[in-house]
Amino acid sequence: MTINRRDFVKVLGASAAVGAAGIPFIAHAGKKARVVVVGGGYAGATCAKYLTIYEPDIDVTLIEQNQKFYSCPLSNEVLAGERKLDTLRFGYDGLRNRGINVVYDKVTDVDPAAKKVKTGGGKSFGYDYLVVGPGISFVPGAIEGYDEAAAEKMPHAWKAGPQTALLRKQVEGMKNGGVVMISAPPNPFRCPPGPYERAAQIAHYLKHHKPKSKVIIMDAKDRFSKQGLFTEGYNMFYKDMIEWRSAADDGSVVGVDAANGVLMTEFDEHTPDVANIIPPQRAGEIAVNAGLTDDSGWCPVNQRNFESTLHKSVYVIGDACIAGKMPKSGYAANSQGKVAAADIASRANGMKMPEPSYVNTCYSLITPEHGISVAMVYELKDGKIVGVKGSGGLSPMGADPAVREAEAVYARSWYHNITADIFG
Ligand SMILES: Cc1cc2nc3c(=O)[nH]c(=O)nc-3n(C[C@H](O)[C@H](O)[C@H](O)COP(=O)(O)OP(=O)(O)OC[C@H]3O[C@@H](n4cnc5c(N)ncnc54)[C@H](O)[C@@H]3O)c2cc1C
């Protein structure tokens, strides 16, 4: 199916991610543009889907290493025993039904000069545009002794799936009076409010099943996202159950002895009953190996369209990219996927993408009925993504319980809507 330029402009203009329209001729007349998307998560799957909406006359191949995707958003509810892991699981039939060529394989090599990617399964795919949305990887050696084997004893559960199930099993198996220690990473990292929501969710379970227990957050930072709202919630529901140790208070975990269950800080050692280590992070491995990262470990991009500043015709979206003031969140990744798709569809039509706008909201659940949030609309100013003044903000402090209850409802409704938007 082909759409004419007027229809294309209409479709693009209807998207929440873009505004007014652009100009000139059809660049790929007679030849379909080929787009390869690496990674079928919040960013990559969105981009693949929206490419087929903005420009049905593009060949889209999505290469994802797992046949099922597990959502990190709402995975902390699994740790609380409030949600089953399989409610976080998604397949790719919806995208396949849209005409996307979904390939289950791991991309092992990117050759930007030859415009080709190779997979572990021995396949090779040529592209006109490559979109890389691999999420995060953990900085090797950043926490001494913490590697894949250690993660089987001290789970990170920062990529949802078996790690989430393992951490839940450990919390469930812990004695009443035990200590769960969560090691929170330095900035920037995936989901800034995530470790603090996790502390609340685990405390919620412990309060009702093992009330003599404690959760201690060991932090590599001296401040954290939505700190006032979290502290208010902790005091309200988990007084004396959750303790936060800042970096200045020797909270930063620098090493582990996984075999003996020990966490090391600069001046001390701790032996909790359950250790959840969330290590320092950088862009997903394939982005690092493909030379898409800078010294920060993240991928610099043109923040207008997410094209890499290091390799032409390669886009990096989601947690892996440096996106100005946008946090590393699923909603941000979804928004970026749409902008990148709009840019590629525009280029394939020989047009300039309309001025983009971007959006994010992050909900956190302190109890199943007590939600808080931070929201923002973003715009491009002097080449950088910045928040639009007055467009968002935090939930109010000291709000009525009905407000918190409504936010908990919005959190679950957000999850339902965004996953339908991505995988449906
Ligand atoms: C506990 C927790 C709670 C969270 N809660 C929220 C929330 O409430 N709201 C929110 O907005 N965000 C939340 N987030 C953040 C959100 O999960 C991430 O920001 C989001 O998943 C980023 O999307 P992404 O596409 O960049 O990465 P991902 O969603 O992780 O997708 C990356 C995909 O790429 C694949 N991949 C990687 N490398 C390769 C390769 N070489 N070949 C093939 N495939 C590959 C992976 O298998 C994966 O499927 C939370 C995160 C955590 C950990």
C-alpha cells in the first residue's frame, strides 16, 4: 500500500509527538526504504509500529533477542505480591500483523559504513536507516565482584523477567525480622524513582506478612527523584520500616562478596538477608560495541530527531540515548520512538519533520491505593530537550487520600494504555 504526500502529512500531523507539516519530493520513488530496528522494548517496538502508521510504504524489520518482552513498569508490584509476572509479558504478534518483519535474534555487529547489521544467528540485514533501542547495560566492574553469577544470588531485577521472579522469591522466603537491602545507583540511570518505589512495595509486603522486617536503601546519591513525596509516604505507611542511607552517610555500595552475601561500602560491611543490587548503568551493550556511545557511556544524539551524532542514518532511542532533560523512562522511550519514526518517514518522503514535542509521566505506587507522579511536556530549545515551563510538575505534598487513590488508578490505566499503544 502506498499513501500520497497529502495523506502522509495528515497522518504525521495527527500524532501527539509532532505538530505542523513539512515540504518537497519523494526521495525513495520506486524503491522502498528499509528500516532495521534493534530492540523491541518501550522505544524500539513503538518506533517500529509508528513507522508503519506514518509511512506504510517502508520495509520495517524489528530484531529482538527475546520472544517475550517483560515490562519493568509495574514490576515492583510483583515484588509486593500484588501482581503476577505474566501480566507484564508481551509478544510481538500485534506488530507482525502490521506487516513488520519480526526476527528473534541478537544483533552482534553494526557496520555503519556498509549499512548492515549482523546477528548471533548468522543473519545479515542491510538498511537505509537503523534504529537502536537496546535499553541499558551495567557498567562492568563498577561494583567490585558484581557480575552475572553474582546477580543470581543478589538480583538486580532492573531488567524485568526471571530476575524479578528471583527477587520476589527471596523476599517471600525471608524470615520475619530480616533485612532487605537495596543498593541504588548514581545518576543517570533507568527509572529515577524506581528504587524508592521498590522500597515501598517490598515494605508493603513485609508490613502485612513479616512486620518485624526492614528495608534499607543504600544510595550512591545524596538526593533522589520525588524525594519529598516518597519520604511523606514512607512516614505515613512504613515508619521505622524503611531507612535511607545517603552517599554522604556511607550509603554507596562499592563491592560485594556474593558467595557470603556481603555488601561493602567505603567504611563498612553489611550482611542483609536479601540484597538487591541495582548497579551503575550505561547504554545497552550493542550501542557500546557499535561505537554509538561517548565517554559518559550513553549515546549522543541530535535531540531533534534522535539521529546519532557519531553515525549518520543511525538513530538511538530510549534509555540508551542522551535526551536532554528527559528521564530514562518507558514513557519517554515511547515518545522518542514516535519522534524518530516521524523523522525517518519524513526523510523517506523527502520532507523535513515538523517541530517535535515530547512527553513523560512517571507514576510510583507507595501502597496499592497510594500513587504519586511527576509529569512534563518537553520542547527543543537551542538543540536541547527542555521542559516546557508550567506544563507538568509533581503531585502535591499533603494531598487528600482520594487524590493519591486516583493517582494509583491512573498508574494502572497508564500501563494498560501505553502497552496497548506499543504492542497492539
Ligand atoms: C523497576 C522499574 C520500574 C519502572 N517503572 C516505570 C514506570 O512506571 N514508568 C515508566 O515510564 N518507566 C518505568 N521504568 C523504566 C522503563 O522500564 C525503561 O525506561 C524503558 O524500558 C526503556 O525502554 P527501552 O526501549 O530503552 O529499553 P527496554 O524496554 O529495556 O527494551 C530494550 C529491548 O532491546 C532488546 N535488546 C537489547 N540488545 C539487543 C540486541 N543486541 N539484539 C536484539 N535485541 C536487543 C532487549 O531484549 C529489550 O527487549 C521502570 C524501570 C524499572 C527497572
